[in-house]
Amino acid sequence: MNQRIETEKKQKKQIQTLKISQIVPNPKQPRTYFDDAEIEQLGKSILAQGQKERAVVRPIGNDKYELVSGEMRYRACLQMGIPTFEVEVKEICDKDLHFESLIYNAGRHKLTTKEKFYAIVKEVEDGRSIKDIAEAFCQSEVWISKFLTLRNLAPELQALLEHGSKKDCLLITEAFELAKYPNHEYQVKRYQSTKGYSPSFRKKVLTADVKRLCHGSQRDKPSKSRKEKVKGIISSTETFYYFLKELSAIDSVKFDNLLEGMPSLEREKMEERLDDCIKWMGSLSLKLNKLNN
């Protein structure tokens, strides 16, 4: 009986209604982007129907509590002038604060790609295991490891990861390809030069570029066997085939108009690219002839 009473007292202590002035935002919050329209809509809902879900906070002394999860609800209450806040109080140390916040936010699927990347990197740098991070995201360890390859991406491109306007954002599939380039300056140049392409075509161009660079870096290595050479030519031909397929789907008149409407510098780059493709075809033909002789 006494044990049950103690448990009930403990539960009541953990679930509290605090003054909004007692709440302090979390500086280690992995979520940094909040939609103003969504906050306003949530505030109206809380005002009309009450707070349906408690936030999680931790005590930090002086009758103050720091947010672990629920910052959007907190901002909505502030905006609407709601004086109280429903919370669940948990004891969480400084070292685990970011990870605990990550668990709550990752589970809600509210993090942007950029926020996921920064959060994963921070946890790895803090010594968290890949396995623990994967469990927080309900993903595989391979998924986490692939995200970590974006550390090789230029900082200015990391900042564009699926954030801001659709025109300027960098899709995750493109980011993975750009991260394979060893030079940051070249990454930025390739992003700028392909920014106007459709996402599917841009990914093909970047993938082909990566393969070309990889082949180029291997020129000084010992000569390959005839079988390996044939395999490399087939791989290059397949990549080129997809490029030609995309190009052939474009109406010639529309393509001419597209070139004419481009600024002169962009048009020159496009024409150079097409010239490179023609040269590529020639080099493939020469390689095949050499192998046949």
C-alpha cells in the first residue's frame, strides 16, 4: 500500500503544470527550423482544445526547467499568450541532453535533412556509437554511415541540404554524389554548373562525372587485364547511353530555343559538354578497335 502511494506521488511529481515563464529553451535542440504558419495553427488548436501532449523538460535549478522536447508547442503557447504549460519532468544530465532531444525529434520525423546530418555528426563527435544513433532514428547503421559521408561535402553545400527554396536546395541524392569529389572548390563549381538541370538528369551527370574522375585517378596504376578493360568500357557506355536517352527525348526545336535563351556563358558550357560527349564516343570507339586488334 505504502509503495503504491509513493509511486503515485512520484508520478504526480513527474507530470506537472508549469508557468510558461519557468520554461527555458534548449540550446542543444537538434531541430532548428520551425514553420511560422504551423506554430500559429498549433497555437490556435491549443487555445481551443488544450495541450493534447505534454512536453518533456528537465530541472535546471532556481525553479526553472529546460526543454528536452516540445519546443514547437512551447513557441505556440508563447505566441498565443497561454500562461501555463503541461510537462513531464525527467532527470537528464548535460551529456545526454542533445541525444535525448534527438530521440524525441527523430521519432516524430520532423527533422530536415540538414538537421539530421548535423545531429548525427555531433553525436559521433561526442563519442556516441553508430548503433545507438541508428536506433534513435529507427534506421540501419548503413544509413547512418552513408549520412556521415556528407562530412566530405563543402560547408556551403552542407548548408543547402534540402532547406530554403526548392530552387536552391541540394537534394540528398545529389549531395551523396558531390561528396565523392575530393576537392571542395570543384564540388561547388559542379553544383553551380548543374543547378539548372532537372533532379534526375543532374544526378546522372554527377554520377558520370564521379566515374570519369575515378577512372582518371587510376591511370597511373598497373595496366588492367583485357577482361577488366572491357568491363570498364561497358560501364562507360551504359552511363553514356542514359545521357543520350535523356538528350534524345528533348525536342530539337525546343532544345535550340533553350540554347538561344541561355546566357552566353551557360550556352558555351552546354556546347562544350556536348562536344565532350562526341569526343567520348570517339575515344570509346578507339578503345574497342584496340581491343579487337
